[in-house]
Amino acid sequence: MIEIRPMTADHAAAVHAMMKTFYASDAVHTNGSDEIFSNDIRACISENPYLEGFVFVQEGATVGYAMIAKSFSTEFGRPCIWIEDIYLQRQVRGQGTAGKFFAYLEGLFPDAILRLEAEEENVGAVRAYRKAGFDVMPYLEMFKLL
């Protein structure tokens, strides 16, 4: 059985390694960097009010992680929880962990909207998200890196 736990400094090395794998995969368009990964992990385990990290643990081993960013959606008039990253090692995929995590977030943030991004080619992830009740939003997302 997989447990969901808050990310701590003890998880940093395992999460960093998984981030390298995740960001090098077809599931993400950007490659990230060691500096970005370290900054993200540091924000997750600090008192940062915007980013929170979680790990998925099975039999004492960290087998996945997730990071959420907190904001407010004026479109929906409620708090918005962006699931920035959710990654599971291959051997634990397909066991309902993503759905369990979404239900966990619904319990933590019952009045929020949950949002995430997925690559269309990531068929397994899209299937899991749809199964958990997520719908596709027809947006073109844009960014400007400062």
C-alpha cells in the first residue's frame, strides 16, 4: 500500500532524482535543471505559502512525489490548487495512487478547484486524470520567463 506524506528534507535526494527522470521524459516539454529542482524542493519543505510537496511511500521507499501550487481562480471564484508535478516510478503506476492523491487533496482543500496540465501523448496519465473526474479545458497556455 502506498502512503501519502508531506515532503521533508529527508526526501530531497530521492525527489531530486525522480524530478530528473520526470523532466527528461516525454511527459514534460521543459527539461528543468538541477538548480530548478533544488529550488522547487527547497520551496516545498520550507514555509513557502505557495508551494507544497508530497511523497508517495511504499514499504519505506519513496516511489513518487507531487508538488502543488496554491493560487486563486477568478474564473471559478475560488482557491485554485495547481498540481504542478505528479510522478510515480514505473513499478507503482496503475495502482490508483493518482486517484488517491486527488481525493487526498479534495479533503485538504474542499472548496478549491484542482487543475493540472498533461501532454496529450501521455495517454496513461490522461486516462488516470479523466477517471478521477478531470475535464479538458481548451486553453492555449502562454508564458514569459523573466
